[in-house]
Amino acid sequence: MSLRAVVLAAGESRRLGEPKALAQLGSRPALGHLLANLASVDASPLVLTGAHDAEIRARFPELEPLYHPRWAEGRTSTVLAARAALPHADLLIAPVDVPLVSAATLAALVDTWRTLGSPELGWLAPRLGPGGSFGHPVIVGRGLLARLEPGKELRYLRAHAKPRQSLV
């Protein structure tokens, strides 16, 4: 089975006032940071766009993003679109609003996932300390992704994962 990175960049970014993917963080936009660091684990991550598809395509002409027409239905619908596009893959799900995940953290997630044997029903995320909150990105096994349905929150996956692992 394969592991594929997907970037969730379909939202409207109402509170920010500009597309999160294009928000300038130092020398490059948020999506640029994320793509640069993801390159170490997936040379061609799938970028899902929605509300700001045209702007993202104009700023990143080298990308071939997947436009998700039902982006307004929320993050779960975007993950379902990624699952439909990559039905046999485990997914490393990277929201564009968490753009500064280091290449080292991404590599550690992928290495841990492979050490676990790429569990079909598995879930893996970084964690802020032993009892802390889970963060992003998240790796989800293809079998667990198959259980996700419209209207369910992504937390559903974590609750039903076997194994549920974290990287501290």
C-alpha cells in the first residue's frame, strides 16, 4: 500500500480575510512552506482546493490541484474527496492552516507509520507532550478512511483507530 500526502486548502478563510494558503509567512506563502517540507516525504502531494481555487492556481501554476466543488460542506467533505481520488492509499492529511510543520517532523511521522506496518485501521499524529493535545498533520490508514461518512467529524477516525498512535 502507498502513503500519499494531501493538503487541505479548500476552505473560505473568512476569519483571516485572505486565503490561508496564500498568506505570506516570511519569504513565501503558507502553502509554499507546506509543499517544500512535504517534498521530503511525497514529491507530488495532492492539493485540494475550493473557495480560492483560481487564486491558488495562479500563485502556484506548477500544481495540478484537485478542485473540490463541495468545499463549503467542511473539512470532512474535503477528506472524503481526497479518499475518492486516492482510494487505495493511506493519507498523510496536512491542513494548510498548519503550514510550518518541519520536514523532520513529517519524516518522523512517515518513518513511524512504516515501522507500525502501515496499519489499515491506524491513526498517527504528533502530540504536544505525553498527555497533550494531538496536532497535525495526521496519517490515517485506508481502512479507517473507508469508515468516514459525510456529516461525521474527523475526530470519529481517531476514536475508532486500531492502533491510535502519537509522535511526542
